[in-house]
Amino acid sequence: MLRTVICPRCGEWMDETHPDFPRCVFCGEKLTQCGFCRAFPGNGKPCPKAKGHPIVYASSDLNCPHFVPKLVAKQTHPILSPAVRWQTAASLMFTLSVLMVAFLSRPVPPKILLAAKAPSQVVVGDSLEVRMLVKAAANQPVRLRLDRRLLADFQLIGISPLPVKVEQRGQFYEFVLPVSHDPQPVTVKFKSTRTGEYAMRAMVVTAPRNQAEWQAKVKVVEQTAPPKPPKGLAVIAMALWR
């Protein structure tokens, strides 16, 4: 049987299944002292229940398996204890949540396929191309979204095929491309304007919940100067050495 013990010192209730038992979590009293047991014979007397019948006092704590608290609020069967009931309810809720997630998140075949590539490093002032291949549902215009921060770091030179419409949507510029029944190649050409490492991001959308995204990093570096030809006596010395 599982018991809910009343602390003789502060009067609060505490289950024996509590992790801090037998120490009262409210006042710190040790609840398994011999003086709190029904079998306590009195100070300085041998306990008939303890092994070897040792002399006990009210403050003694023998960790006796025969300890029976004097003050008990209630007793419950282990199967019906609060801890078991909470564990059963939690297990049931977890099982139901797993089943709901598995049912609601069944895999759906993708409606947009996007493949893209771009150079990982370019020289400042040079142009770079992001080449994409987009496969979307037929009879739906493809909307290409470019981050506004990307266009602040790079100069947009052109998009092929030529967009039929351009709109500004929040942090994106949206380019509406012509409808294509076949996988559509899309090329976006930029010019690098300053050195640094940048995150490139493009998104292809046909519907609010039908989209694909591509991300990459591009490093823009300074052009290295070619080595200067030797002059004066250095040229003569190199000629004699050869």
C-alpha cells in the first residue's frame, strides 16, 4: 500500500512516492524517525519490531522496513496511486499525439522541383550567374522571389526568361515568369559590387503552400595584381644568370 503521511512537525501531507521522501519538503523533518512510528516503545526501550531489538529514542532513524507512520492521511493501492494514474494518462496522451501527427503529416509528393547552382567565389566587378531548373505543375505561372538584401549587395543584370510582371512583397522582389509545360531553365545574372561573403537565397512559388527554396554562399574577393616585370640591373642580372 502507498501512504500519504502527515508531517508531525508542520502538519503538511506528503506521499511516500515523492522523490524527497522521507524528508519533508515543507519543513525538512525526517519522517521515518522512530518517534513517529506506531511501534515506538518509548525513549530508551528496546523496539520489538526492529531487527535485534535495539534500544531506540524518538530521534532514532533505523531505516526500518517495519516502520508504520502514526499520522496517515490516506492509503491507496499501487495500481490506483496518483503517480500511476498520472503516468498512465501521460502515456495515453503521448500515444494519441503520435498517432495524430503520423496521420496529419503523411508524406505528400512535392509539386515543385528546383535545382540550382552558382559559383562559390567571384572577383569584385565580375558578373555571376545563378542557373536553375524548375519543374512545376502545368498551367501555373512560376513566381521567382529574390531577397531584397541580395539585390542590395549585388546588381541585378537580367533574368531569363524575361518576367512578365515584377512585384514587391515584403522582403522579396517577386518576378512572375511565363507559363511552361516542360521543366523550365531560369538564369539570373548579377554583378558583384563589393567584397565580402554573402548568403544568396532564391524561392520559387506557384501557390502559398507550394514552394521550393535554394540557398548558397558566395565570396566576392579582390582581383590579385599580376607580378611586375623586373627592371634595370635586375633584368641584366637575370640575363647573365640564365
